[in-house]
Amino acid sequence: MTLGPTAATPARRAAATQPAVPALPAVEICGLSAGYDDRLVVHDLSFVVPRGRIVCLVGGSGCGKSTVIRTLVGLLKPLGGYVRVLGRDPLRVDERERIALLRRIGMLFQGGALLGSLTVGDNVALALHEHTDLPDGVIRRIVEQKLALVGLEGTAHLLPAQLSGGMRKRAAISRALALDPELLICDEPSAGLDPVVAAGLDATLRELQRRLGMTMVVVTHELASIAEIADHVVMLARDGRLLAQGSVAELQQSSEPGVREFFGRTAPPPAAATGPSMLAALEGTD
């Protein structure tokens, strides 16, 4: 006998009554302490990044934001606690698993880190050539699609120097999306941009998150960006401890002096844009 479209087997009925299993967070940080040589920068830090959300990591210079990023991508071993990224500890996997994990993570560096000797299209194609066996024609189509996602149609043949600062940031986002990552880590994405261009970039990040269902961790000190894109804010104190976390509205109403100082300040003028290499971008100061 064939079951009709509305019929259900006992197994299906049982499955339908089972509660949904909650998805593991994209990032889980528990009791993290990390630093360099004898200097402890991050102290006993714990927070989670739910899948499909944008979490902004904020705090003053030197509070440990970049240190947290280095632990997420496995460049720095925690001195205490642990981190899990997409369900894995980046330092407790073999080389094959580590490469597979890093393919699921996109990284947007503060200065963009585009290679000036390559065209925009070749910059976006780098990871595709390195990590896939796709034919050149397929890679070209993917590059065009990724550039179109950020509004850069028709720029694949240009050199980075031929783009404006905002366009270079968009090209860097396109490159970070080349392998369809589940998690995008952004280090000061709007640094060095004027307010209008920065607002456009923020809108692009938010739209990408909506369209692609991505999870994002965004390091920023820009109040306008935080207000525009953050689903949740994690704020570090000057000593690298957790100062506060919550929605933008919750932190704006906080009675904690450090939080009130941060959210009550006048936004400073944009800093000059820089273009460090990938390694230099991760080896810079917090």
C-alpha cells in the first residue's frame, strides 16, 4: 500500500514530537586567558556567538580584541580555558582538519590586505585556486558572482590601486566570501572610511548576513557601525576581562562607568587607511 501525501509512519510521528536539537554556537569561548611571553592580555573571558548572528567585539586599544581573533583562527594558544569554532578547537585538530576548518572561516583584515600586483578578480580567485580543483571558467564565474554580491560588477580586471578605499574594502569582503564561509571575522571593516562610505559598507555586511545566513564576528570601535550591524555586543575592559555584553540598547542603558564612557563618547574622525599584509594585519596591536 502506498501512503498518501498526508499519511505518516509511526517513525515520522515520533520524530515530529521530538524537541528540536539546538544548534551549536558558531563560536564558544570559555574561561579564555591568552597573551604573549609573560604578558597576559585576555583574562578569563567567556562568551558565545550564536549561528546566524552578528556579534561586535568592542573595547579600547590594547584590551585584547586582536588577541581573541588570533585564538579563533589558531594562531595563538590559550594559556587557560578554550575556544571552539564551528564545533572544533582549532588547536586540537590535525593538519588536514585544521585546513578544512579554516576553509569554513572568512577573514576581512583591517587594511583589506589585497595584493597590489594582482587584479581584483585574481585576488578573489586566490583561495579558489589554492583550495579547489575547479576549472578556470568556473572560478571566473564564481569571482563574478562574489563581486556582484558587494556591488563591484565589472571590476575584476582592475588593480586594487584603481579602486576607492570603500571599493577596496568591498573587494576584500568578496575575497573573504570566495569559499562560502560559515563564519566571517571582520577586523575594523570601516576603519579609514568617511561616514557615508562606512555606512554603505555596514549596510552591505548586514545585507550579506541576511542573504547568506552567515555568522559574523566584527571587531570595531565605530559607534555608528555597532548600532547598524550588531545583534549582540561583547565589550572588553582595559585589562582584557569581560566588561559587559548584551544588545546595543542594553549597553547604552548600562550603569557601568566604562560602558557609559564608550557609548557616550563622540565618534572620532576616521583613522587613515592602511594596507598591511595578511600576517602583519594579525600581528598588529589590538
